[in-house]
Amino acid sequence: MFTDKANQIFGQVITDYHRHDNVDHPIANPFPAGSLEYLLYAKNWIDTVQWHLEDIIRDPEIDPVEALKIKRRIDASNQERTDMVEYIDSYLLDKYKDVTPLPDARINTETPAWAIDRLSILALKIYHMGQEVLRTDTDEAHRAACRKKLDVLLVQRTDLSTAIEELIADIEAGRKYMKTYKQMKMYNDPSLNPVLYSAKK
């Protein structure tokens, strides 16, 4: 199944990242460029690096200048994340371009790739909550609370994976159709962010 492959790749990325555990370590995508596997690996790598940047910037002792640099890096990462979601949707749109929607076909509340985005983040939550369960420098109450949260996250992954599989099956059968909208982010665009275009005057 598609989500089995996605979850396996996300787990591989997270393992690969934590061999170095360094936000500056370069990606080494093992899949052929242009393949769906390549896109899924790249997507989760972006998410994994950003997860750790979000941890770093919350250090109460962080130098303000360094914090600003990281904040801008996170902004750039968010744009890359959005772009990667759109690449995955474009791949799927091309894959199903010959499917004729049924007369009563419906549009879904989100595209497959935005659901995959949530699955990617969920993989990170599961990994890091699992690490909390394994900590030896905390008390049993902390570990027990984290085990309960981990159980919920695992159920959530099963449910989300099932929902994605059903959505893809509906698209393949013409019961639902894909329609994508380019994410019109305004704050990164110097012609749309008033702080940026006012600075030019």
C-alpha cells in the first residue's frame, strides 16, 4: 500500500538524520530523482531538519542574533515544505490524469499530499515520543505519560494511513477528484508583504 511505503521511507529518513543529528548535515537521498520515493524522502528530510530547528530556537539561552538567523531559516524551510507538497500532488495529478471522474464525483477537503504532510509530521512525533519513553533520566510518571501519548499517536497513524488509502482509492475509481491550489504565501513575497514593500519607499 502507498502509506506503507511512505511510512517506511519516513522512518528511514528519521533514522538517517539521527546518525548525525545535525541540522547542517546534507541530505543523501538514496532514491532516483523524480520518483515518488525521492519526493517522499526529501519531504520528510525537510520536516526532520525543521523539527530540530524548532527545538534549537526555543533554547532560553540562545543568542538573539542566532535566533533570528534560525527563524529566517525556518521560514525558508516552510516554503520548501510547501513546494514539496505541491511536487507530490503534481506527481499524483499526472499519475491519475487519465481517470475520468464520475458524474457525482466529489472533491476532498485536502489533497493527498497535504494528508501525506500530516503523516510525515506524525512520523516525527512518534519517533520523538518513543525517545521520551526510553529516557532513563526521568521518573516513571513521565515515561508512563509518554507511553500513553505514543499509543494515541500510533492509532492516529493507523487512522490517517487508512484515510489516505481510501482517498487514493476513490481518486483511482473516479469517486473523488483532485484539485490543487498553489499556496499563495504572502509573507515571503516582497510584493505582497506590506513590511517588505513599504521598506522600498
